Amino acid sequence: MIMTVDKPAEVVRWELPELTPRHKPPPSIEEIDAIEQAARAEGHAQGREEGYAAGMKEAHKLAAQIEAVLDSLARPLGQLESEVGTALGELAVRIAGDLLGRAYAADPALLAELVGRALDLLGNERRNIEIHLHPNDIALLKPMLELPDKVRLVPDSSLARGDLRCHTDSMRIDATLQARLQAVWNTLENEGDT
């Protein structure tokens, strides 16, 4: 076997680095204290800025959450206010209906006037008119009314005192207390919305 010898590797001489500083002497204790205080102040300022930014970010998140909670609380209150207003209106309509029913029972002339207005609304529709009233109201009205031959009073025990319904071949008039008061309530609600 034959061996070949390669060229020897180049040798680099290592030298000991210089241990004495080439520039200024090491800082004094006062300078080290000053450097330490400056670094501490800089770190404190940076920490304060970062803490303030993080705190503001959390405050904005919390404010958004509080606003969402308040909105969710306000929505049902608005709906409740609307429902209470409607319920109070319906209660007022019922109370007014009861009072009017008593007024018609106490003063049949008021009901006779209502019958006259209903007949006026029918105008030329004077054929086969039926006026439905509570039986007790008919008993009180018969002596007071002079009705044409084509108009009949029909007792209807499903109606309350003071209620009135008119029927013809082509028209129907609902003049029940509930219908009249509901019409008044609807008008008031519409005026309140404008």
C-alpha cells in the first residue's frame, strides 16, 4: 500500500489578548450608581407606559361590557313600559265602558240618541234594519222610540247594557261600548305616536 502525504496545514499563532483597556479607565462607584439610577428610571417610565396602555385597554373592554349590559337591561324596560301603557289603556277602556253602561241604564235617552245616530249613519239604507240591544235596554227604549216599519229592535242577551249593533242587508255597525271605546283608544294612541 502506498501512502500519499498531503501538504501540512498552516499553523496560526495564537496570541494572548491585551488585558489593559485601550480607552478610558473603568467607571467609578458614583458613575455606576448614576448609570443604575438612569436605567431604573428608564425601566420605571417604560413600565408605567406599558401599564397605563394595558390598563386603558382593559378599561375600554370593561366599559364596552358595561354598556352592553345596560343596553340589554334597557331593552326589556322599554318593552315593559310599552306593555304597561297598553295595559293601562285597556283598563281605562274597560272602566269607561262600565261607567258608560251604567249611564245608559240610568238615562235611556242617551241610548235612544245612540240609536238615532246609528240610523243616521245608515242613511238611505232604510230597508230591513235590525237594531240589536240588550233585552233590558229594549224594554226601556220602546216607549221612547218611534221607528219606521222596516226597523226592528232585536233583543240580544250577548250584548252588555249600552251595547248596540245594527244589521242591514248590506251593512253592519258595531256600536258596542267596547268597539266605541277601542276606537277612541286607537285615536289617542295614534295621536300620541305623532
